Amino acid sequence: MDCERILSEVPVAMSDLARLEAQILADIAAASDEAMLEAVRVAALGKKGSISALLSTLGKMSPDERKTQGAAINLAKDKVTQALAERREVLKSAALDARLASETVDVTLPLRDAPTETGRIHPLSQVWDELTAIFADMGFSVAEGPDIETDDYNFTKLNFPEGHPAREMHDTFFFNPKEDGTRMLLRTHTSPVQVRTMLSQKPPIRVICPGRTYRIDSDATHTPQFHQVEGLVIDKGSHLGHLKWILHEFCKAFFEVDHINMRFRPSFFPFTEPSLEVDIQCRRDKGEIRFGEGEDWLEILGCGMVHPNVLRACGIDPDTYQGFAWGMGIDRIAMLKYGMHDLRQLFESDVRWLSHYGFRPLDIPTLAGGLSS
Amino acid sequence: MKFTLSWLKEHLDTDESVEKLADKLTMIGLEVESIEDKARQLAPFTIARVISAEQHPNADRLRVCMVDTGNGAAPVQVVCGAPNARAGLISVFSPPGTYIPGKDITLGVGTIRGVESRGMLCSEAELKISENHDGIMELPADAPVGTAYASWAGIGDPVFEINLTPNRQDCTGVHGIARDLAAADMGKFKDPGIKQIRGEFPCPVSVKVEDASLCPGFALRLVRGVRNGPSPKWLQKRLTSIGLRPINALVDITNFMTYDRARPLHVFDAAKVKGDLVVRRGREGETLLALDGRTYTLDSSMCVIADEQGVESLAGIMGGEASGCSEQTTDVLIESALWNEINIAQTGRKLGINSDARYRFERGIDPAFMVPGLEMATKLVMDICGGTPSDNVVVGKSFGDDRIIEFPLTEVKRLAGVEVGFPEMKRILGHLGFMVAGSGPAVKVAIPSWRSDVHGKADIVEEIVRIVGVDQVPMTPFERGEAPRKPVLKPMQLRTRRAKRALAARGMVETVTWSFISRPQAELFGGGKAELALANPIASDLSDMRPSLLPGLIAAAQANSDRGFADVALFEVGQVFRGDRPEDQFTSAAGVRHGFATQAGLGRNWTGSAGANAFDAKADAFAVLAAAGAPMQALQVVPGGAAWLHPGRSGSIQIGPQNVLGHFGELHPRALEKLGADGPIVGFEVILDRIPEAKARPTRAKPALELSPLQPVTRDFAFIVDRTVKAGDILRAAQSVDRKLVTAITVFDVYEGKGIEDGKKSVAIAVTIQPREKTMTDQEIDAVAAKIVAEVNKKTGGVLR
């Protein structure tokens, strides 16, 4: 009240206003937290604040006096207001810094490996997808069939004469005979899928038949189950020259080399005539195999023109239609490409082996992105 | 099939090198598996004479030898450990730089206990020509010092081994191989005719063939007054060069005919044969002591040659000991016959006999050579053993009639894609023994009697192409043409592929386990049907087709645990079997988690170290189903359902009770015990075939998206319910209140314990209400909330906490 009275009675000297302003600015600078700053604001700009009080004296002044005094007081008010805002920012920022300084985590704590980094696709699945990508590009579709087959589809329709020694080349797993004397078997190759395809589909035919196959064999290079991919083309003009070209293109694409020499040797399979075995050029170097170079030959597949008897058995006229087929071991070509040395490891589920030779789930083989890059 | 270069040259006039011949053999379909060229391998090993052998100054067991290596060279000092190293001994020497095959080392100049040694005196084992390593070789005194040992010893003849395909019976004899090589321009085929030898008396033994289907032909002759004994050196050498053991001249002649002419024969000691011979089926229980010293029990499926005493020979497979030829044999019966291939193969397999005769007969013998073969053998017997031949006895009708096929010359181009001129075709076929008549466009081709593998046009094409060379067939681009680009994978193949990637992306490792498991394991997982049991399993624990992937995965997890890797998450996508028909085979996706292998990662971690539980397995199952395109909204989860899972911590995933897609949960401790696995293990298995196929849509465009301008509201509810109430029932009750407004419900807390009555639990859910037409008032929202509370109470007895 005293203050109000004095101010109303005594014209304010400029020096007093300057002193007041200086005092308030000093108080603002001295405020060490937002609560103190607020107290300074109230004392200066609040309803009963010192600057507010000065402003209220303006009404009693003469117009001239009001002009000069008003401008001076308002200038002081603006200065104080700005100083308050600036100080508030500084204090807020300092308070945040202080809070953050207390909120530390130990960033050296290790992360868990992402599931997409620890999960693995088996090399056989990966190679299966690679094969599909390559042959899909050449216009082949993928056919599959049952593992448990009849003698008719696995042998007879494929031109294996009953009792012929060629049947012995396939050490077959049999099931117990049924009451009618027939017995089922585990397919020794995926050729029954070719038979099923020819019986159910009219030429032209272009399919690959990947799948699991079985033979009674167990040593370092044989397992009782293994995997094959066969290919079949039936139309009106496909011949050995086409077969050679397809296999050559396949080998280049699969082994991801620009050139590869191949050797086609006459051989024998009951279901093809002529029959060929195919070797590819390679170089063995300190346990590693390089393809497309070197002096060694490595057998990778068998093939030939589909035997007229097979076509006939599948209801296709061999004088109108012709075609070729090939077959190779998926396990074998996977091992060759990726340098796996022991076939048995493929089926032993050892996580150390699988983590090393397996593929990351998002490494999906595509021709666009490169099969194995 | 083995033969030597010199043997080949008996049938082929050639100067080609071993390498060239081997390469050509491979390229015409007679794949050379190995060549053993001792003359080359052992070239550095020469005959040498030990001049002196003195005691080594620093070693009791060593001698210092001076060796004369011949050819006027200065004596060489060699330190030798052999006890028989002595002055005057003629032995075998190898200089430094020689590869020693028996030791797999390359010799260097060495200093042994202070004495220099510049080479080595060798044992037979070191040359790898025998197992004998008792001292260095001792050669006769007249062995020529300085010459190559191998050629002096007669072991220098290169041995070829061919991996013969089962169709080429004619190449089970050297003669046939030479014919093929001659056709391929490797020399001139030597094929002198075989002279008939006139019998000087009637054969006293007659032959009766009871079943001509088993024996289409039989020829027999007696040679009287032979002197059997060791066969001449040339014959012994032929046999030993390919690893056969000479026995006596008569037996050696039959073995020679087998390998030289692919014509197995049998010789009986006529003195031991009683009465006439009969070719008949075996009688049940009859036995034969065969030439391999073993006794075989016969049955009526087998074909035998018998006399009055009983079975004397197992037809086409092996002769009997009782009537075999010995050094005392003076009268010999020579048999040259034809047998039914299938019957020979079956009998051989049944009795487990792999004889050279069986190998040839089951591939089919040249029928036209039955009698000439007998003549040739008779001549050899008379030349080597003397004696007087009888007339031939021949049973059977005709042998090796011409088979003629019509061959359009365009077939070669049509099937093989290569142009071959007619003169070239004719030349090749002629060399191979085919007769060609006519000049096209179709010719008549007569197939030689020894090529029972050739039946039709495609076979003729093969004959021409393999001799021309498959490398001459030009690679011809095979374009995909105008065919529409359709997906190459069928829906199931796509599911399989996505299931694998989805599981691997969850940190699981893909395995490929055996399709067969043990019978008890199969039974444990709902299998064990008789029709799925193998008649000839490879091992008793791989006897039945798997009804589930889980037993294999559990075994795999346990094997890894045993190796010290207990925290494993494994999966497999593969076939399972419920019966033996194609439609009983399904594609299953299954996985197991063992130890600290949760969805979050492997092993213990500072972020949390719980072991894998049923919800990890449930999440795996749902991830696979989602990836494989299952209608996730339609899936129902019901407790339990699989006997091999923990009854309280497992569930089944189904679309209605008729279509159970799979199971998940903790493995039943009893199942684990039977599998020999340490729990806890959690797992899942879903049958990908059971996922309903999505309806085909005519457009690839996605359905139009409706974005509501109205904000959704979320209300939380905590219900106290009996412990046994299923969360799913609470959710279903809440959802049923208004299927349009209630768009999502989550369970954000489940609590039992302090503050909640025993036997009860609190389940807290958050319900999202999406206003449809206008913003809802608080009263309207409260009304929906009240309905939810009432409905949950009605269905589950739950009350708000």
C-alpha cells in the first residue's frame, strides 16, 4: 500500500524506473529454477507486481507526461517479459539435461541375435528353390508325386523288364505284400512322377520332378534316402541337341559360371534310348572344387531320349511325339556347389553344421538377385 | 569287366596308346573306371645287383650296400635295413625322386645315421605288387641288371577296368569290346572264323531238357583221353593279369572263354557223371555242394543239370563239386548252353551267388555262339590237353535268328539332332555287325545275334550316335516359346516354401530327417499300420514310414543336446504317411523347441531367461498357418487333442471339429521318456494339405479400403472368473455383443494370486469399439459396455473386478 501511495503522489524519476528494471532483471537472472522464476514474474508483472503498479499510475498523469512515462514503463515491461521467457527456456533445458543425465542405460549390453539371423534354411531346400528358379525361367513347371509307389510306375512302365538286372541297380525298399500279391515300394527315383505326368497331361510337356527317393544303401557316399530332380520334355521336335543345350544352360546358371565344359558319354538306362551320362569340367584345389575350369571330369547326371516303350506305356505315340528326360541328385549337386563333403551330414540335424551350411531365411534365390548372393 | 592291353590286341590290330583307347572306350559308352599301368607306374624300378653289403657303422640293423644299377653306371651307395641284403643278390632298385606306391612317398637322397643313401632296394610291398615285405626282392641270378623290373616280370601289361552297363552283354568278353573299338576307328577287328571239329565217335551221354523255357539250347560233347594239369603259361598269365586264379587247364579254358568270348561253359568229369543228363527244375530240399565249397538248398524255381545220382550243376550259375574236373580227369564233358535270363537272375539272387557265369547269363548270351563256343573250347582242350572229341549233342530249335527292323534314315536327325550321312551310318552299323539292306529313305537293318539289347529304331540311333560321338551333336537352343507365363508352383508347393521361410525367420533351423522311424515311435504318434512297415528296412529303428515329423525332430533335438547344444529350435517341412495310397501322404510342417530357445531368441539373456513354453509352439504354428495362407479368423483353438502332448498344456487348431489342422504344446513326459529325450520340449505340427484353398479371384486388385472418419474408442474390463474358464470364451462372449461395433479385443492381463479369491483368476481385456455412422455418445458407449459385461457374465460367470 505504501508503495502505491508513494507512486501515486510522486512522479517517477527515470532513474527509479531504471533501477527497478535492473533489479528485476537481476532477480530473473538469479532465479535458479522455474518456481523462483515464477515468483519473480508475479512480483514484477502480477496483478500487484511492481511494473503493473507503475502502469496503473499512468491514468492520473497528464497526456504529455503519460506519453513519455508510458512508453518508458512499457519498454521496461517488454524487457522483463522477454528476459523471463529466455530465462524460462534456459531453466527448462537445464532441468531436462539434469533429468537425462540421471537416465543412463548400459548401451554395451549385448543384443540378442535377430531371429532372421539365427534361423536357417536347409541347403537342400535352398538348392530346391534354386533349381525351381532356373527351370521356371526356361518354361518348366514343377510336378511332385507320392514316395510310396507301385512296381508298375517305378519300374514296369519305365521299361524295366521283370527280373532284368537293371532292376538290381536300384536296391529297392519294399513293403509287405498285400493279399492280392502286389506290393508297394519306396520309389527309387522320381521317374514315376514323369509317368504320372504323362498319363494325366497331354503334350507338350515341360516339367521338373524334384522329390525324395530311396535305395537300400548306406555308406560314406550313399544314404538310404536322398533327393532327385528329374526333367521331362515331350513334344513333336525336341531332340538330343536341345537336351544338351538345356543342361549346359542349367549348369552355367546353377554353378554361377560364365563357361563350363561338359562331356556327354553314352550310357544305359532302361527308360531312355539313346542314354547319356554327363560329366562337368572342374578343378580340385585344396579340398575345394572350382567349376568351369581345370582338367577333371565330375559325373553329375544321367539323361537321354525317352524310350519309345515308356511313351507307349504312358499312352503317347512315339512316332508322333518324342522328348527327353534327365535326372540328377539334388544332394549331390548341393554338396558340389556349396563344398559340403559328407552326404550323411545332410540328414544328421547337427545345428553346428546347419548353421554353417544353411541359408538365412531371407536369402531367397532369384534369377534377378543372383541365386546365391 | 577287366582285360589287358595285350589281350585286347589279340582281337584288335591297333597301335593306339592306352590313353587314347581308354578315352574312346569311355566316349562310346564303355566307361573306363580305372587303368592300371604297372609298366608306367613302376618304370623307375630297375633290376640291380648288390656288389657289397657292409655293417652300418652306427646302426646294428642297417647295412651299407654298394649297388650295380647296370648300364655301366658307377656303383650307388644305399643304406638298407633288410636282413637279406647281401653281396651278389639280384634285387630291385629305385633312384631318388621315385614315387614308392607301397609307402605313398617320393624318395629323396637321405643320410641315415650319418651315412648317405642314394636310392632304395625294394620289397614287393613297396612296389604294391604283393603284401610281402619280408626283406628286399630276390630275383634269379640271370635277371638282366639295368632293365625295368615290371616288363621283365611280365606285370607291365596295362589292365583296363570297364564299368559295364547291364545292356552290353556282348562286351563281357574282350572280343566284343574290340569290335566296338574297331567301329570307332581304333584299329582293325580280328575275327577269324571258328572251325568245326568233327567228332570221332557218338557222344555217349544224352541230354534231356524238361522245360525249354528255362533252357532254350544245350550243346554237349565228350573229349576222351585228356591230360589235365596246370595250363600253359600264356593262359595262366591271361587269367592272373585280371585277377583270376588258375586252377587246372580244363577249368582255366572255361574261364578264358568266359572273359574272351563272353561264353561261359561248364566242364564235367565224365567219369563222375552217372548216366544221362537231364535239365530240370530243382526239387524242394535238394542240395548241391557247389564249386565254391558251399552247400546250397534248392527249390523248384531253380534250374539244374542232373544225372542219375542227382543234381550235378546249378544251371548257368555254378557247377557242382562232385562232378568237377581235377588233375585226374581223363574224359571231359563240355557244356555250352543257353539259359533263361530272368530265371538265372532270380536264382542267383535267391542263393546269393555272384559268379562270372551268372553275370553273363542274366544279361543274355549270344545264342548263335552256343555251338561255335563249344567248338572253340573243344579246340583249346585238344590243343592243351589232347584227347579225342565226340560228336556234338545239341538240344533246342534255332539259335540267334535274324531280327530285322525297318529304319527310316531320318530317325537319327529326328531324335539326336545331328546329320549323319548314309554311308557313315552304314559303315558304323557294318562294323558293329549289323547288316543294312536298301538305300533309304528307310532301310532294313538286321540285328546281330549278340545284340539282344537292340530292339527298335531308337536303339539303332543310339548305335550310330555313340560311335559318331555325342560331342558331334550340336547344342540347339530350346526356347520357351509363346507359352503364357503361369506360376510354376502349385498352391501346396507355394505353401511348403513359405512355411519353411516363415519358420526360419522365427529363428528356427531347418532339418531333414529320415522318412522312416522305428515301429514303437510310429505307434506313439498314431502310426504303425502294417501297410507302412518296410519288408526290408535298413535297420530296425528305420522300419516304418513316419506318421509325424515330431519323433525325428525330437531325436534331433536330443542329439544336439547330447553334443552340448541344448538350446535348439528345429523344424522340418516334409512328407508324413497315414497309409500307402497317394492320397494318404501329406505335407507336414513341424517344429520343436528345447531349453532356452524361445521366440525371443536362443539361450539365457539379461532381457529374460524363461524356457520355451507352449505359447512359443502356438506362435510357431500360427506363423506357419499365416504364411501358408490359412484363414486365420476361422481358426479355433481347443485344449488338448494329441496323446503325445501334455494334456493340460497343449491344444489343437481346427476349422470346425472335422478339420483339425494340427496341434501344439508341451510334449507329454511319457512320450519323451519313450523317445529317450530329456524334456521339457515344446512342439507343433500342422498338416499343410488341410488348409482350405483360398477362392480364386478374377482380379488381382485388393478389395476397396474404407477408412472411417470416426475415431475408435477403447474400453478396458477386468473380469473375475473361475480358474477353469477359457480366455477364448470371454473373448467370444464380448465379441458376440456387436460384431460390427466391436472390431478388436485383446487380453492385456491375466492374474491369479493375492487379492483374488482362490480358484479364481482375473482376466483383463481391452475392447475397441469403432463407431460406424456417427460419433457415439458416452451413454451409447456405456450401453455397449454394459452389454459386454452382461454377456460375459452369462457365458462365463465372470463379474467385473
